[in-house]
Amino acid sequence: MATLIAQFNKSLTYGAEHLFMEFLQQFQIRPELSPQIKLQLTKLFNHYNQHSFEEQRKWELELSKTQRQIKELKIRLGLGEIDKETYDLTFEHLSNQLLAIDKELNSGKPTISNLEELLEKSLQKLENLSRIWLNSSLDEKRRLHKTMFPDGIFFDPKNHQYLTRKMNSYVELVSTISNTCGDKKRRALSW
């Protein structure tokens, strides 16, 4: 009975909105860590973009090589160096290669051209997450909720807390970097 009263008092003290605000604060970054987080994210995205560029270049070279082989194949057929059956079989094989290369080229990840601005805005939003939530309309709260927690969140009544199975990858990355930077800063101050 005492546990039930304690839970009742706790729920009166902390409503769903207040608990959700506390839950959001886990993902809110401290403003003094923003420059370090931005630096780490910039390095990460630049590395990723460099890798994407190298992959794109590899497939472009492969495309050029295959197109050249098709042209040479047609010339060899025209000169009578190969028969029609060999031509058809080789042409089909090279055409399939072209389709696979085209698929790879079209599935390439786009590079981020305005990375600096994008990081600045997103980190500002993560610094002010609680304030944004409080000042948002119901539709804006739904969008924010869906963006941050694509699979939704769940309330654990036993522990009186919110839980999530999946969160936005970017927010999770920033949160991890923020915690790492914060831990290093606290350790440095303790020396």
C-alpha cells in the first residue's frame, strides 16, 4: 500500500510532460561541447564523403571500361574477327555488367554540400531540445517525436520512465560524442 501511495505521489509530482522533458534532456547537448562535437562530426562526414567519392570514381572507371569493351566488340564483329553467336553472348554479358554498374552509380550516397550550416543548425536544436519541445505546437511535437524516435517511445509504469527501442541515428551519434567529450572534460578537470 505504501508503494502504491509513493507511486501515486510521484505521478502527481512528475506528470507525463515533465517525465518526457527529463527523457529528452538525455539527448540535449551542453553548449560548451558544441565546438568539439561539430569538429568530430565534420571529420566523420568528411571521411564518409571521401569514401563515397572513391567508390563513385571506381564505378565510373568500371563503366568507361565496359563501354569501351562493347565498342571493341562491335568493331571485332564488323571486321569479321568473331562470329555472331560469340558477339551475342559477349554483348549480353557486358550489357548485364553495364546494368549492375549503373545500379551502383545510381545508389551512391549524396555528398553534403552545406555541411557546416547543417551541423550548426542541428547542434543548436539539440542544445535547446527541451525549450523547442515546450514551445512547439502539437503537430510540431509529433514531427519532433517521429524524427527522434521513429519506432515510437514506451512508458514503463513500474519504473515511471520512458523507453525507446530505436532512435534517430544522427541524434544517437551526437549523444554518444557528447557523452564521450563530456567524460573526457570531467576527467581532465579531476586531474
